[in-house]
Amino acid sequence: MNILSYSDAKPTTPNFAQLIEKAAVLSPAIQEEIILQWFDDIENDTATLQWQNTLEQPQPKLEQLALAALQQSHQGKTLKKGFDEI
């Protein structure tokens, strides 16, 4: 008995439906490998999306610090240095 079957899935795109159909004929061991990889990929993509959402949010404190740094630079209160000189 195969783990995946087309009737169990609710594909949202034609390509996903085709993928499920093709995977359903593979051995259970190969299906299990594919499933574990999908879970890993989904977990990684979810984490990436969470970071992207976080970084897209307004950063008022960071903006405030950046404006203060620019103001200090315009007032001559900063030194020009490269990263290797800090």
C-alpha cells in the first residue's frame, strides 16, 4: 500500500495534482523520504517567511538611531573608519 494517494490530497494547482499522482506510484519508502523532505522544506520556508514579515515591519527604534547617527555625522561628531578599523 502506498502512503500517498491522489484521492487523499486536495491539490490547489495542476502541477501539485500531477506531483501527487506521480508520487503515489512510488514505493512507500521513497514516498516517506519525499514526505520528510517536504516537511523540512515547508518548515524552512515558514521560518524564512516569518523573518521576512518581521523585517518588513516598521522599525521606529532603528530609524531613530539611524537619524541620530546621520545628525552626529553632519555635526562632525563621528570618525570615518572602515570595518577593519573599528
